[in-house]
Amino acid sequence: MKPAFLIIVLFLITQFLGLYVGTRYLQAIEIGIASPALENPESIQTSLYLFGYIIVTTIGILFLIRFKRSAIRFLEAFVIFTASWLTFDLILPLEVWYFSLGFFLALALTAWKMFRPNILNQDIAAIVSGAGVGALLGAS
């Protein structure tokens, strides 16, 4: 399979999963189960705040890469876990014991990606977490 075709397929999978998760997230907001990440998305101040937050976070990550490279793996695991937890919770809203099923699936995906790294794990983690982050920001 050609690499360009594979990249396009992975991109489309991420986009369709993100649209589905975003739709579910908007439904949860309308029902009152969830709240949007940004309270007033039409406000200029909110856009500037989000832009500033992205710039400060990017600078922080660049400093981590330069001076404390080992912290990047922890940060990556944290982002994959939280974003995939959101995705799995919206796709499979079930509870096991006192936790959601999405919590356990996100934990398994993060552990699989961190302890058995290969291209397949990276792609699956990127698709699931990318869909969650996209849905969160898109719905807000």
C-alpha cells in the first residue's frame, strides 16, 4: 500500500471518528451531562486566551524537549490517556464498578502504546486521542 494512501485513510478515519464523537459531545452538552470546554466561544477574549494557552504550552513542551526529555513520555501518556478517555466515554457510555468503561479502555490503550511501542500502537493512539481532542475543541 502506498504511504500517501495510508496517510489519507488514517486522516479520514480520524475525521469521521472525531465527527461522531463531536456529535455525541454536543448531545451531552444539550442534555446537561457535559459542559463545553470554553464558556463563551464567540468572545474575542476567549479566542485570545486559547491562543495564548497554546503558545505557552508549546513553549513549555519545547523547553521539556530541550532540558528534560524524559518528561515528554509522561506528558505524552497523560495526553493520550485523557483524550482517549473522553473518546471512549462518548462512544461507550458504560460503567464498570465505579469507573466508566472508557477509563479502563484509555488506560489499556495508553499502557499498550507506552510499553509496546510500534507503528500500529502509535497510529491507533493518535486516531483515538485526536478524535477526542478535536471533538472537545470543535464542540466548544
